[in-house]
Amino acid sequence: MNKIQLEIKELLYSQSSSGAYVLILGDKHSMRRLPIVIGEHEAQAIALGLEGNKPSRPLTHDLFKKFAEQYGVDVIEVVLTRFLEGVFYAMLVCKQGDDITMVDARPSDAIALAARFNCPISAYETVMNDAGIEMEEIKDMGPSQDQESPEVPEETPDTLENLTVEQLQKLLQIAIDEENYEKAAEIRDIINSKS
């Protein structure tokens, strides 16, 4: 399967879910983004790994790294392998000597470990096709005076399911333009369910 190289772009506090964060992974070679909703503790573990901060007592991911190093195991890649019913799946690609082993992991844990092992993060093309969001290279500055603003229906949680794919795509673009990636992910999932 084709893999796409990703990098961590942002870690944002969720505006709509208390205690949740949105991890934004970006395709290194395009404007596609992959938003993943994670919990507060997972966000903290990723942030600490990215910043290189060493707490006075090791957290679980730091302990895992120390343990792996003690036995000559290196995490050489994190791969997001599936997106099924709104849930992401990941694998750690581990190397010990000449042996390569794949280990199932939650994406948030895998990415926290990637930050500590300084290894690449990638996703299968199917994951990006199913869950990725295409960003515009230059954001639209709004309609010119000659153009009318597109007709976008009033949005409520009950009405999203009743909208057409075209209406949902307009709402998706608005959510992306406003950098509301959690809402964009929700709308993307509804569009995918209608396809």
C-alpha cells in the first residue's frame, strides 16, 4: 500500500468538547490535513514529547522508550493503517537487530512515541482518502463584490444528517476556513457516510 509522510502541524484545544484536543497531522507534500480528536492526557503526552521535556518521574511513554532502549528495540515508524467508523488505527514499526515487528497501538500513543523516538509518521493512502481534509493553498478572502455569497443552510446538530452532500461540502469548506477542524471532521464523516 502507498504511504503518505505526515508531520504534526498543530495540537488545538477543542472548542466544542470539554477536555478534548484536536491533533492536526499534515501531508508533507500537499495541503491535506488529518484531524484526530484525542483526550487531554494524550495531548499532554504528545506535547511533552515534542517539547523534549523530561518530567521528574517518567510518564508511561518515557518508560516505554527507556524499556525498549534497554532491550535494543527501536521504533522506526508509526503508520496510521485504518479509519473505520470514525476510529483511527495505528501500528508501531519496531526494529530489534535484523527483526522488524509491527505492534498495534492507539494513534495518540503511537504519535507520543514517535515524538520520543524521533521517527517518521505516515498514513496509508486509504486513510488520507477516507479521513483527510484538503486545505486550500491560499484561503479565499470572501466573495468579491460582483459575486454572491453561497447559500449555506443554518446548521444545527439535527439538520446536518438531512443536508445534501453539496450543502455539507460548503459547510466543510467554511469549517476548514475557520480552522474548526473538529467540526470539519464531523462534517467529513457525515459526507463519507452518504457516499
